[in-house]
Amino acid sequence: METKQIKKTVREEFADKFIKMLESDTPLSWTQGWAEGNGYKPPYNGQSGRKYNGINRLILMLQSQDKGWQDPRWYTFHQVSKMKGCNVRKDEKSTPVEYWAVYDTVEKKSMNISELRQFLKDHPERKESEFRLYAKTACVFNAAQIEGLQPLPAAEEYAFEPHQLAEEAINTMSENMEVPLIYGGDEAYYSPSADNIHLPRRESFFSEAEYVGTALHELAHASGAQSRLDRPMIALRDDCEGYAKEELVAEIASTFLSAELGVDMPESVVNNHLGYVSSWIKHIKEDNGVLFSAIKEADRAADYLMEQGRVEELRQKMAIEAKMPKGFQGATYEIWQLKDTPENHALLFSDYAFASNYRLTESRYNKLYEAAAEADTDSLDKIYTKFNIAHPEGFKGHSLSKSDIVVINQDGKRTAYYVDSWGFQEVKGFIQAQSQTEKRGKIR
């Protein structure tokens, strides 16, 4: 009885806060204040590293905005008490979150989901019907409320802008979902029957952020198609309540995505859909479950779009590219490829993550080409294109691929770069052996 009452209180408090935001002058604009560029991370448990999802993600995001907290880490009081030199500051109030637990109706004991999976493996005679899921409440504290806790390491500075990541992710989502983005006209909408998205011309938007927010909202709608997450899309125009809920799903999903991509959602984008969302308020007041159903669907939509957009892969790719030199004026470059020897067979065409376990030195490679950097070879990307489309005269190797090395000689310094799945990786120590040999030769 006590657990059920706590659960009800948590949900009622959150629903009340959510309704107030919908009824205020700036509804759903909670991303501003905590989505701080590329370094942003969604709220997660500081001990386990596990991200909070669904209602918990939304609760903790709202609380962070209200308090101005930038640290995404959250801990229970028990976790803090086990951390040497740390304690919750006096008079700090916790934030309640929900999690699922399992009750064993035979053994009369509780366990978490992971323990249940292992238990069923160890006891194949037990049936899943003998276990009951129930919601429990945990009270957590943000890292900003804890004394003695070491601050997070500074986020790695990337040269690319947040919108650059969002733009690439949007195009990748569209491509992988096979949902065309059609530009033109003065409306933004997803067509369930045609399975395409219509957006105004790019230059029609007041800012790039408004374009990104609008595109993410429509992509969230597209995620609900029958071939994807299967939300009831076709009949929405004839179902005002269902249409309002779908708008709420898309708005929350767009908010999650904007935060993940490091892009603030402007109030003007949110207000485009205020009429639809506001019509859902009365249903939330009557039944809190309506809100949490929308949050659950939005959570699924956001995770689905993150996967379709290959966001983590794009982030890694862009971080690598941002570190690479952008021009080689007055430089020379060399192309190195692995020697055809038994000890190199495992390395051939391998990712850098695998190859870095070996000593990558010039002794493993043959230098097949050297030339001065010109307009069509004055960056690593251009060199890669050159040696895949139009091999220069005198080059006898294969097209530039994973495991190959490009060496740049600029201002008297030679730097080696490994061709990887995404861009290039600098290889330390590649030229050391030969450089020492050359020096010994000069002394003689």
C-alpha cells in the first residue's frame, strides 16, 4: 500500500508540473538552460552509468532546468553514503524517480530485472507467471547537491558546431528510414499516406535551430509508421484526441533528440504546435496515465531515431575529423600500404581499434607514392578521394582503404595518419624507427 501511494504522489506531482508548463507562456521550452553544446549528457546514475529513460529522464531534466544544474549525474542517498569523503549537503531535497522491481510470488521476495534474468537461467523449472512486476520509488540527488564529489572531467572540445551534428543526423535518419525530406511551400508536416516529410525551404527558417527543431519533430512523427514503431498514424486526422496525443509524443521526442544532439529548442518551434498540445491538457488532468503513455512512446521514438541517425557513430566521426589538419599548403604527402607478409594478414583492412593492438611502424609497410600536395590533395579527405577515384600516374597500390597510412611532411615535421572506418587516426611512433636509422646514417 505504501509503495502504491508513493508512486501515485510522484506521478501526480510530475503531471501537475507538466500541466503548468503547458498552460504557461513558454510551454515545453525546457531544453534551454541545460543542453550545453556537444558536452551535454542525458541524466544518468553516477555509480552505475545507466541512463534514466522515460518519465525519469523527463523528471530529472525538468529538475535540472529549475535548479540550473549542469552535471548529469544522480545518486541515491545510500550510494553517496558509500562514497569516501562525500555527503549530501544539509537541507538538500531529493528528487523521486521510479524503477521496476520483480516480486517472486513463490519465494516471497523481491529482486531487480537483471537478477530475475539470471535467476530464470539458473532455475529453468520456474515460470515467468510466478513473478510480478511492480513500480518502486527511489529518491536521488544531483551531483551539485553533494559535497566532496569530484567534478566531471571537462568535456572534450570539438571543433564542429552542435547544429552540424544535428544536420548530419537528420539526413541520416531520413536516408535510413527511407522517408524523403521534401522542401518547398509554407507548411511543415509528415504525410502518413505518402510516408514523406514536407518542410519549407531552408532559407525560409529564421534560424538553423528552428529548422533542426522542426525537422526533428516531423521525423518523430514518421517514426510512428506501421513499418517502424506502429503508432496509429493514418486515422489521426479523424481523431482529435489521438492527434493531440501524437503531437505531444512528437514534441517530447523532439525535445529529447535536441538535447542529445546539443541543440536548444527555440520557443517559436514549440509554439507552432501549442494548439494541438494544449487540447490534451484536460485529458491529462482526468487521467495521468495518458501523459505517461505519451512519454513512453516519445522515449521509444527518440531512441529509434538516435539509432536510425547513427548519432554516436557520427559524433565519433566528426570528433576525429575536427582534430585533423585542414590544409597542407607547401607540404608533401606519402602513401604507405602493408607488406604482403603472414604477420600482416590479420591487419589488412582492419579498423584502427583492432590495429592499434599491434606495433604500427614503417617496417610493416611499403612506401608506394610521394608527391607535393596540390589543390586536389591538400587535405586528408581530398587525398582519400584522389586515391579512390583517379589514381595518379606511378601509383601501383590498391585504392586507399582501412589499414593504409598517409604521412604528411609539413614544416619539417612528418606525421602519420591511419585510414579508419570513419576518417583518419593519428599514429604515434610510426616514423620513429626509420628516422633513427636515417640519423645514424648521417653521422657516419
